[in-house]
Amino acid sequence: MQTHEHQSTATRRSVSRVVRGMPATDGAGVELTRVIGQPVLPMLDPFLLLDAFRSDRPGDYIAGFPAHPHRGFETVTYLLAGRMRHRDNAGHEGVIEPGGVQWMTAGRGIVHSEMPEQRQGLLEGFQLWVNLPAAHKMTQPAYQEHTAAQIPLERRDDGQLIRVIAGRTARGTRGPIDQPLTEPLYLDVTLPANAVFEEALPPEHNAFAYVISGQLGIDGASRPLVRDELAVLSLGSGFGAHAGGEGARFLLIAGRPLHEPVARGGPFVMNTRAEIRQAQEDYATGRL
């Protein structure tokens, strides 16, 4: 199932619907909040899944995500707190540190694990799945990895802080991630109390805002959004929001929709059921 927002592209964006994350488990029992990829919001083309994890209880996360396969899309892991070690079947290994991002293109297939590199303390972050076009689903796997220090921080006059992970802001700050297939914008925005935030967005891109903390008012919302709520935005060329009295932090993410059929099979996302069966067979026989 695909979700597209069809509204005027010549207007300021507003909230077309609000979705609250639901409790879920994944991997070896990791407790998380599933925002995109749940029944009320199966996807927002090209975004297939958004999971948020936030816990200082090791029992919620210590089992991690043991070796598992992917094919046909990209996974984006962004950490706010804690450390995550990743390994794959091609010999690639590393640690995502606080404030760091890993943008992995699974392409034709990869088997990897993601395990917390800590025994206690806060682990907080997000995993976003981004679809790949049919013509690129079987591309060679690749990584784009960047530390917190490599992610530009845009400071605006009234104390607003914008970490630019992908895309470019209206003021010209460009993130380190490059993906021309979906042209993503991925911003981590922190607003002081009562601040007003304005940003341009590509008019035809699907976009959403996800609240990490505080209260965030957006055009078209009947009330301020709070932690773990996601606003699906109408189409348009501009976005505006304002923070509540205690400030707000949120993700603003946009991407070019692919408008292609989507077939899912757990860790595989292709265009047809036949391609899913082939991926399952390739994994079972060690050809992934």
C-alpha cells in the first residue's frame, strides 16, 4: 500500500494527519516505537518505516538486532545517545556514536547485525527505511557514514539549531548524505521556547515532522504535537512551525516519491511478490 498526499503544490504546507507511534519489538526483542510501518501509516512514499528507540533500561535494547538480511531499499540509523556496533557479511564493521548517522544502501542484498555497544545507560535514536527505485534495487550495497562532527550545524539568530544530515536548507547548509534517487532532506531541529521556524521544501516531495521532545505547533494541526507524534504534511513549497513554552525538538524529513508498486517480505522490499520469493530463496541458499 502506498500513501501519497495530493494537495496544491503552490501553498504553505499544513498537517494533513497526525499519527502516534505504537509500541513494537524488533530484532531480538528490542523495545521501540513504530511510527511509519504500522497499520494506520504503512508507508509515506518513499519512506517505508520509521522506528524510534529510547530507553535507559538495558533489558529493552541489550539483545540488539542479530544478523539479518535486507534487499531493495536503504536503512538510515541516526543516534542521539548511546553507541551501536554494526557488522555485515562483506567484512564491513564500525560503531555509530552519539550524533552519528549510517545511511546504508542494501541494494541487491546484505546480511548485517546492529548491536548496542554498551551495557547500561541511555540508548536513543531512529531507524528510517527509504525505498529504492525498481531500476536500482539490485545495485551494489554501499554505506555513507558520518560522525556527529561531520554533520553541519546551522545556527539561526534566535537560538535555533538545525543539524543537516541530508539535503540543503533554505540558508544553504548542505548535509553530507547524497542520494539523488530520492533527494532526501533530513533535518534535526531544536527550537528554543516560542521560536518560529521556517523552511523551504521541494514542492512535490512527501514530508513529515516527528516530535522528539517539547510541543510543536504546525499549520493545520488542531493542537500542538508532542513526543512520538508524527505530522504527515500536505504538499507545498514551505513549512512553518512554532515551539511551545519549553521549546521543541523534531525531525523534518522529506523525499521524492517513487510512485512504484511495493511488495514487502519482512526485511525485503521489492516491486513484485515474485521478486520477494527470489530474495527469500537467495537468502536461504546463501546467495544474498
